[in-house]
Amino acid sequence: MITFDHVYKRFNGNVVFNDLVFDVPDGITTVLLGPSGTGKSVFLKMIIGLISPDYGYVWIDDRNIVNLKTKYLYRIREQFGFVFQLSALFDSMSIYENIALPLKMHTQFNEESIYSKVNECLSLVDLEDAGHLYPEELSGGMKKRAAIARALVRDPKYILYDEPTTGLDPRTAAKIENLIIKVQQERKVTSVVVTHDLTSARRVGQYVALLTGGRIAIEGSPEELDESANQELRRFLNEIPQNESLL
Ligand SMILES: Nc1ncnc2c1ncn2[C@@H]1O[C@H](COP(=O)(O)OP(=O)(O)O)[C@@H](O)[C@H]1O
Ligand SMILES: [Mg+2]
């Protein structure tokens, strides 16, 4: 389980987390929803130790990763797949090579096992015929699928998606949402999706939390949130103006 335990973070006086407390449930897809600039990307980077809290702890399976030695941090990171907002594929490598890279860099697998693992992931994301292509030859949606395949190739326990549907047209976004659901079901991963897109949150989230003002304003199943009169949530949904009360 991933736990944010009273986390504080500020950048030059800009408070991003102010006593953030949150447990990411295991084995389902959790969506962290929030307007842009609220700290969603920082949240993901903190989970893999790329950004440290000023105070507080981040627990990954009962281990606090704050100030962990690099050697141990790398071991924790092995359990994570990360899908970056801009897909972050290497342009000079084919899709096959991009996906094989984490295995070549971090494992002792031979060519044959690498070949079979890469192809398994390509087929999971419906890119079985695209391994020889280069990123510039792919559409935005295909790049995103390739990035998901790369995140999965080491069989992670957790997969983190940063704004996976931002910048995609609605049809392509829907395909990526379906893929996120399929990956969670077939690989039994714990998925964390951060997004400002409510439609996406609703489609993929089995558990949803709203990040605003440096902490979680409300969390629960999508149904629970639908029923909630929480003011920050309603405000985020633009149902009430900034300074008007619901009551
Ligand atoms: N490395 C950093 N250095 C300074 N400020 C940062 C850094 N990373 C993020 N921030 C600031 O933290 C806030 C939250 O950023 P971010 O997590 O990227 O927002 P979101 O992903 O929700 O749009 C922003 O104000 C951003 O400018
Ligand atoms: Mg972001």
C-alpha cells in the first residue's frame, strides 16, 4: 500500500502539500483529481522518491521512503511503472527498443525472454504490429499505448499515470481509459491515475480523491462522491460559484 502520512511540501513559499494524509488502496484504480497546479505530478513523483517531503512520511508497503538510501530506493522503484504525461519515448529507438530498454538496463533476461516479454506487452496494448515503428510515426494515442507497454514490461506491482488522457481527442481518450481498466484487471496492478479531467476520473476510478488546497478535500467511491455535498468538490465541478455556499 502507498500511504501519505502527514506530508508537507512547499517550493519557495508556494505551499503544495499541507498535512496531506492519504492511503492508496491496493489492487484497484485510484484517481487523484484536482485542478492544474495543485500538486498532482508532485504527488506521483513523491511516490517514487523523485521529490521529497519537507515533513512527513511516504510509506510504500510499510517502508518509509523519505530519505531512503539510493540503493534501497531503486529497489522500491522496481515495483513501479510510470506513464509520463508526454509519453517520454526515445525518438531514436523503435517502439520495440523503447519497451525492451528497461529490461536491458535493469535485468539479466536474455534476448529470447526479452523478446517474449516485449511482445506480450505490445499485444496487451494492441500494438503487436508496431514494434518496428519509431515514435514519430505514431499517433498520440499509439504513443501513449507504447508508454503503457513500457511501464508494464517489468511486471510492476504499481502503475502510475500522469494525465493519461490530456491532449487526446475524446475517442482516443476513451480507448486509453479502457486500456487502463484492462491493464488493472489483467495484470492485477494497483493503478494511480492523476488527472484534472472529471470524465476520465469517472470512467477509470474505482476510488476517487480530490486534491485541493494542499490536502484531500474528499475521497470515496465515484457513487459516494456523486452523492456528496462537499463544497470543494461541488466547486471543482463548477456547480457553485467560488464564494457561494451550498447551504
Ligand atoms: N521541482 C519544482 N520546483 C519548484 N516548483 C515546483 C516543482 N515541481 C512542482 N512545482 C510547483 O508545485 C505546484 C504543483 O505542481 P504540479 O504537481 O506539477 O501540479 P499539477 O500536476 O497538479 O498540475 C506548482 O505550483 C508547480 O509550479
Ligand atoms: Mg501535472
